[in-house]
Amino acid sequence: MKRSRRFINSLEKGLSVISTFSAQKPEVTLTELARKNQMTLGTAHRYLLTLKELGFVNQNEEDKKYHLTPKVLSLGFSALKSMKLRMRVLPYLIKMSKEMDVTTQCAILDGVEIVYVERVRARDVVNLDITVGSRLPAYSTAMGKAILAFMDQKESKRIVNQMNLAPLTPYTITNKKTFWKELQETRLRGYAVNNQELVLGLRTLAAPIFNEGKVEAAIGVSFPIYRIEGNNFETVLFKEMLAITKKVSLGSGEL
């Protein structure tokens, strides 16, 4: 791709250095970072020194490895807080959580993970300690399924092929053919179901939010699995959830 003459290469490299750190690799050596970003040791060291002085990176005294500091979270939180999506969904999430005593949430897809944009927690004993900005594997969540099921199928397959479907509970889907079938069923059903695949005892429903015909995000409702026994609780939930997604989606609906 041809870049503009105004393109700032140093900014691209700085962001690339920050992106080197991940949940799988929270600490890196100077050599690892230089190799990953195709830099000389001297260049990599200058970028790390700059980020360290700005407060985004620190270095362990013992092994000399570098790691991100909590200050880097401010970059993501600033973006999340400014998203118009949050303003659209929050009133409905609060109302549904209060009236039905369920945890409500909204997330977007980022690579093979979902990122929580908003969450309103219920008083349930079975719950997760998740806040805005938290990330979870998309395959193990109802919101991840809802987004993947309703997005462009080629893109969805590409993302699924990159996933490592590790078992988080005995109920987690770990076979990609089975997972793809689950996505197809989700699309036909109109909403996604997560039955104890992330946490034992927790069930979640989720539906996609559209923006001009493309999936923008998903909202979900979580509750202890025992609440579905002997009543139409889940039926009421998914009808309310689908009503909300219609209100907060923009432009035309499903692809």
C-alpha cells in the first residue's frame, strides 16, 4: 500500500514497539524486541528509552526485561470512553440489568478476542471480575460468537482459523468444525448462547449490533444457569435483548 508523504514512520515504529507486548509475552528483552520489529539494537533501545521516560514502559532490574506499565491502559480507555457506541447502549444495559437482575454487557471484536466496551454487573454469586477494556477469547463468549456469526463469512473463517480453542471448562468448544457449526446455528437462531463455556454455572445470551449493515459489536446478558429452570426466563431475556439491538443498531440491519 502506497503511503502518504506525510506518513510518520517513527510513530509507526513506536506503536509497533508497544504492540510487541502481549498477554502471551508480557515481558521482552531488548534483543527480542529488536528482532520482532526488524530494528538494530541501538534503534530499539532508543524507542524503549523514550517510552520509559514517558512512563509507558519499565525495566526489571534483575533480568533486564521490559514490560508495559499501567499508564498504557490510558490510551485504550480514552478511546473506549469516547466511543459513541457506549452512549447508545449504556441506558438500555442499565435498565435491563436493574429490571431483570442480570449482568449486561457490550463488546467489540479485536482480532481473536473481544474487548468489553461497557458492563453493568448484577448481584449474582456466579459472575466475572471484568471491567471496561477487559479482553477474553472470542470463541469462549456469547458476544464473540454473535459477532463472528453475523460478520462477513470469509473474514469470520479467517479469524476462526487463527484461534487456539483451548478448553476453559469441560463445556468449551475446542473443535473448529464444531465451532463453525455453532456459528451457523447462531446466525439462523438470531442470537448466540454460551452455556458454561467460559465459567461453570454461568450462561450468557448475546446478539449483534449493526452499523450500516455490518456488525459493529454485540450485547450480552449473563446469569446463573439455575435461573432457566422451570420458567420462560430465557425467552423473555432474548426478546428484550433483540429489541435493544434493533434500537441501538444504525442504518440497515443484517448482512
